[in-house]
Amino acid sequence: MERAKWNDLEISATDIASDYQKEAEIRKVSGKELICPDPECESPLLKYCHGEKKSAYFAHLHDGNCDYEQFDRQPSILREIRYQLYESFKGKGYDVEIEKKILKHHYTHLILKDGEKKIAVELGDKTVSYSKITEFESQYTGLGISCKWIVVDEINPKIREDSVYFLKRYELNRSTENELFVIDVNTRKIAQYKMDMRSYPPQYIVALNKKYGQIFFMQGEIEDVCLEDKHLSLPGFSLKYSAWLEQKSQFVEEKEKRKLIPVHKSSSGAEKGFAYGNMQQKPASTMISRSNGITRQSTVFEDGLTTDERARQYNAKRLKEIEELIEKFRNFSQYRQNNVLNYAKKIMEWQVFSSLEEMPLEEQFAKILRMLPQEKFNKVKRQMI
Ligand SMILES: [Zn+2]
């Protein structure tokens, strides 16, 4: 064990071992005055050990239940990383405590305080069970403390939410942040991941995932980890994440713009059951047409319209609706414009809109409107009645 109490003072085995005078002093009281730091320890008398094979440690003189001893049995890498984070946070001037017993029979690795907010930092690996995660979560919530797991494993820049083990999935799905931290056992670098929870038009999801992925990734040194906006972060993470989201939105916007230009399309989409908005319908027959010397095949639906015609109609309808809503928005008071804009942002489910901040309200609104899927678009429309 790393820590012990002597004369009501906490001492650390590593610290004692670093100084000959201190070690000589502690050896005099070893097994007599050294006490286990766990207040519920059944057999609190400790001895100090420091040989040549193992680094210095404290051990119980007699057997007995002890939560601190249990906690200290975790792989030594967790202890090393815990102390590395602790020293780094202290160096940044943060209010941080290490190895605190605030839950039942459990030691919290680190507790960070930022004003009223307290964050319990737990280090874990793939062995952490579902019941442990949820038990801690409920106890921390009861104490008004938020809990953040840092997973000790290997870093993989490209991960998929459905192919990682439960502790990682749990962090990615936590509704407030959707963020995961991983420290690499070999390189000791730290990675921050954030899952994009926005919804996109279904026809672009495959292309978006291929180009950008569903999870944003950034890597840094353990010493880089800091508090940003009262939560753990690599410096500048949220800005980079927003820029990434913006790229994804622009990708969709570009695709949508291209779709709105009434170009002739091949019929292959329609034959696969390709839908334009909610106008999905089974093709009834195929029509061959010839123009400019190019033979084209076009699907005719039961209502007598071809694929091209249906796409044109759908796009024209959508464009008209967008224009109408922007016109309506223009005539609102600034107060109402702000309300509507905030509502649109809320249902768009972006976390950060910093890229839009410089634009006039109307332009922001138009931009968001063009990207909203039909169902959410209709919600904004209803809000503006
Ligand atoms: Zn003990």
C-alpha cells in the first residue's frame, strides 16, 4: 500500500523511500505506530517494507478486512496514472484530492473541485462491471457529484460505438457529454472521443460515416488534461469538435444543394425503392426516353409521374416552404426571432453554434432550416404559427 498514517499525518511510501533519514525514522516505528489510513480497517497496524526487488510499500501486520488494501490491489498502472494526473492537476493549481473514501467500501481515485462543481475521476479498464458502474453512478449522484471514467487501455483513433466494451459504451452514451477518455497503457497518451448525436438525412449517413465517422477523436499528453467549461477536456477540444460538426453539416448542405438543382437522374435509385421525402411509392413501369442522342430510362410511378418529375416536385415544395418560413421570420420582432432560432438550434441538437455566431439572425436561421430533416423542419414551422 502506498499510504499510511503516523502521528495523525499521512505519509507515502514513495516519499519515505526517497530520503534515507526519513526511511530510518519510519523503520523505527514500523509495526508499532504506523496506522492504516482506512477508518474502517479491521487490523490497522502497518509495517514499512522496502527491499531491492519491489519499490517501497506499507503492509498490514495482521490479516483483516480493509477497503484501502482492496483498492490498492488494483494494477499498479492505475496507481501510476492516478498520481501522474494528481501531480498534473496540482501543478495547474486545481483543487484536487486523491484516494478519498466518500462511497461505501470504495476509494475514489481523484476528486476535482471547480467552485460548486465536484467531479469524481475513476480509472478503470475492461474488467469494470456494469453493476459497479451503475452502483457508483447512483451513489455519486446522491452526493451531488458527477463521475467521469478514464479508461486505461490502448488508443485506437477510429472506434465504433457498437464495437467497444461496456465501460466505453457507457461513457459514449452518457447523455450530458457523450465523451470517452482513454489513456494508452504503452504510450501513456490520452485520447478524448465524442460521439455525434445529431440526426442526419438517412440517405447521407453511410457517406458521412465513411468520410468523418460518428465519433470525433483527439489525442494529447496526460499533462494536457484540464478543466474547460467545468468539465475534463483536452485544450480546445470543444472548438475542434464544433469545426468537425460544421464540416459534416456543410457536406450535407452541399449534397442538398446539388439535389435541388433539377438535373436528370438515372432511374437506379427509384428501382431500389429510393424515396424523396415521404413520397415513397412502388414503381409501376419503366419509360424509355431519348434526348440529345442519349437514351435514358426513367421509372413511372402509379400516379403517372416519373422519378425526375417527383424529385423536382418534392424539391420545389421544400424550397418554397423554406422561403416562406424565412419571409415569416424576417417579419418577426427580434425577440421572437431569437426565440425561434433558439428552438431550431435546440432541435437541431448541435452542442456548439460558435461557427454561426457572427452571422445575422436571419442567415443563421436559413442555414439551420436547410439542414433540418423534414420532421424537425415541420416542428419549427409549427412553432412559428
Ligand atoms: Zn487497512
